[in-house]
Amino acid sequence: MKLSLTLLFSFTLIFAACSGGGSGEESQASSENQQEEGLSDFELEHGIGPVTEVVELGELDPELAAEGKKVFEAKCTACHKPTERYIGPASGEILDRRSATYAMNMIMNPDEMTKKHPEGKKMMQEYMSPMPYQNVSIEQARAIVEYFRTIEMPNEEETNQ
């Protein structure tokens, strides 16, 4: 009798451990849908924060970029380097992956972005360090984005030498 109960219990544990309720892809898709729940299409593409309209960049504004560089150097260089990964991503790569609007919302609303936005959550998992709130205004965030546009990333040849 004890052997039968032990075997029954063992099979139950094995069955429970092996049955995940679907494939890994289904579980991942379900998890992503839960993460995105409650966010509008705009928020999914451009982030959660005070910038609620798409920021059009237009022609580079050197004066705005210079102002952005000053703000960046004062508030961001403890964690970000222009051309290399540091505590956070390289600043020169940000606009290759995200919209200017997204970058501005991340700069001004990092806490909510890393807790509610699927890409913000991924960044938090990758870099394992929360981006602190720096009390940056919309104008300053726009200037920082303009500065990002001036950063030239080294190409692979230069980094391999």
C-alpha cells in the first residue's frame, strides 16, 4: 500500500512538473499580453509619460544639442556614456532603437516606464539598475534627445582595433 501511494505521489509530481499548460512560446506570448495590458498603442510605441504626441525631429539644431549636452553631462553621465554601455545603454544608440518621444518619456518618467512598459521592463532586466528620476523638464529632455543625434558611434572596425 505504501509503495502504491509513493508511486502515485511521484507520478503526480512528475506530471505536474512536466505540464506547463502549453508550449514555452504560448506562455511567453501570454506573459507579453499581460505586460502590455492597459497601455495604448501610442504608449507601447512611444512610452508612458508627459510627452503624449509624437516628437518630430526635423533638421538638427546645434544650439539645442549644445544645451542638451550640458544637461546630459550634469545629470546623466554617472550612468550613461555617449558611445559605450556603462550602467545604462550608450546614449548614441538610443535613437536607433527608440523614438525621440520614447526617449523623452523614459528620461522624465523612468520609474513608471520600468514598472509598466514592456520595453522598460526588459531594460530593467538587462541593466539591473533603475534609472533615477532627475527632474528633467520637457524642454531639457528634448535638448538631450537633440544631443543624442550628434553622437557618432564608433563602427565595428574601430572597436576591434
